[in-house]
Amino acid sequence: MKKYFLIFAAILLVAQIAHAHSYQLGKIKIGHAWMQELHSTGPEAADNAEVAAYMPLYNTGEKTDYLIEVKSDWFAQAKFLDLRGTGETGSPQAVFANEIALLKGTPIGMQPKSGWRIVFYGVKKPMPKGETLPVTLVFKNAGSIEVELALDPEKPSHQSN
């Protein structure tokens, strides 16, 4: 059953990556990248993060690669955050990491309610509504690529939760 779920998830991820605003860096596929401003409370705003970014990632290569850094002139700092399981309060627990592992053939689907996201701190300039902001994703093996993050106050209409 798990095998079929992973195959289905991979098909959905590839379909989403094929959607507009997708990128590819070597064997790494990056789907529609978007971000939203966070509220000041809740695990999604852990450690006073101001903005969270989401994008599906898929490694078609033979070896594991790692997203190790996100650079931007718009923010002072970026961190990787995983919302896992539930804590004592019933809310997801925020777990920070130094990297996101992209295993061969395993999709990473970032979304607001659970799983991975990139959180940004220290907004340096006002974020224009309806515009995109450039950020550079740095992978351990594949290198770097600039992607445009669309600022969305909610979530894209093609996402579902």
C-alpha cells in the first residue's frame, strides 16, 4: 500500500512541477514556488518567522542531494522547518534542520499545514503584493538556482488541504 501511495504522490508532484513557474537544476525538479506572510502565533510561525515559502521538490538523480541554504536580498535569514506529528497541545511540533534531504525518487511536498517549509526572518524591504521575489536555492551537489516566490496571502488555488 505504501508503494502505491508513493507512486501516486510522485505522479502528483511531477504533474504539479510541470505546472507554470517550474524549474530544473540538473536532476532536481522544483515546482511552483510561493510564500505567505505568517501570523505571529502558532507553530507555523515558530521562532517569530515572518514569511514561509513552499515548493515541491523532486530528485530524479541516482544519489541523495540536500537543500542546504536559501539566499535572498529580501530577508536577513532563512531556516528549514518541518512541522511533524502533534505535541501535547494537539498542534504540530516545529523541528528546525540544517538541510532538507532529497532522496532519489522521493517527492518533498511543502505545504502550510504539515511537512517542510522554508521560513524567513528579518524582512529587509516591503514585500510587493502580487509580485514575485527572487531567492537562490543552494543544493549540496546540484549547485544553485534562482527561483521566483509568488507572494500569496492564502495558498494557490491548485493546492488543497
